[in-house]
Amino acid sequence: MKFSCHGKTDVGRKRELNEDSFAVLDTERVFVVADGMGGHNAGEVASSIAIETIVKFSRATSEDEEMTWPYKLDPGLSLEANKLKVGIKFANRKIFRAAQGNASYSGMGTTVVAMLLLENGTLYIAHVGDSRAYCYFDGGIKQVTEDHSLVNEYIKAGQMTPEQARNFPHKNVIMRALGMKENVLVDVQERSTKRGEVYFACSDGLSDMVTEEEMVAILSEAKTLKEAADRLIDRANENGGKDNISVVLLRIDE
């Protein structure tokens, strides 16, 4: 399995602090974006804890298959899918407990979207919140995660159209995030990849600012993933840059 990857983050045009974090682990084939939230610098702390915990857990389980995990296996998932899910649940617990033990961190949390690519081409995607994963292929794009947000609940219930959602005043209200409770529900999906597909994880600072049509145009024209990341972030800033902007791209080469 050959692949290419690249990640980038930017503070945007409206925020003083970048509360996003990301990780690109070539060896473990793990790719993560976290979008922190909370007062002062608590959002930055939450997203950093999430990334550090998921990275350490991924590396530790790769090096020691017999290590004790902090959560039981989900029998409905493969071992590798469980690794991704448990890493996120472990991060949630650490964020929640950090907030409980420090008043300045009270209420902090983070969304997260993580991808794990296996040698056989299977891709696992796990997420909590409204950070998204997309798949671009042959001039088309599809959002492959479902936002855990208030506005998405209204859309699913038929109480709001996607067009109305664009101007909904509470569109950033999150129904699920790491750190909100001691336990968290993590959505995990399995996908079979094929050569030429580009999967990318991003914070809502990108998905809220760049339309899918713009994403397609950029990804179809970019010669490299670095160029694609640069142009996606530049476009988000050109369109307002209202939030921090992060993207991690993964291309299936063979």
C-alpha cells in the first residue's frame, strides 16, 4: 500500500490563538485533526491532549500488541478499528479529568476526526463532533462523516434544509465532543480505498468557509498534496477565515 499525506493548520483571520491541532503519522498510517473549544487557552489544551493521547496510544499499540488497553474491545469492530476508537475514548477521559482538576480548564473540549489506513487498503475513519472527513475522486467529492451538531439534527428531522442551515445562528452548537462527559460515543466506519482517492480530514474552519465546488476545483488542479493544503487554507481565509483552519490529506497512490 503506497500513499502520500500532508497536513497544515492556520490561525485564520479572526482568531488570535490557534486551538486546532493535527497529526500525520506515516509509520503508523494514522492521521488526525482536532478542533478545540473553551475559554482562554483551554481549547488549545483540549485539542493538544487529544492529539498527544491518540498518537501515543497508536504508537504504543503498534510496538506492543500485548499491552493493556484502558477500554474493552468492541466485538463488532476489527482489532485495528478498536485501536482507533479506544485511542479517542482514552483522549476523551484525559480531557474530562483535566478539566475536572483545573478550574481554568472547566468546560473545555474538542472535536476530533481520525483516519487509520491498513496495509491492505482498508481505511477506518472515527470521529466525534463536526470536524469532517471527505473523499475526493475523479472530479467528485463526498462528505463521509456525519456532523454531531444541532443544525444537523434539525436537517435529519426535516425541520431545516441545507440551504437554511447556512444562515442558522446556532450552527456551531455541538451535540457531541471530547471532554463533555467521562464517556463518549465514537462513530467508526470502514471503507475500501482505491487508487487515486484523496481522503481529507478538516476542522469546520475549512468546511464552513470553502464550498464543495471550491474543494473540487482546488483538488483537481493541485499538483501535490502540499499545494492542495495551501490552496484550501488560502481559500478559507479569502472567504473570511472566521475560525482556525486545519486539513490533513491522504492520497491512495497504489
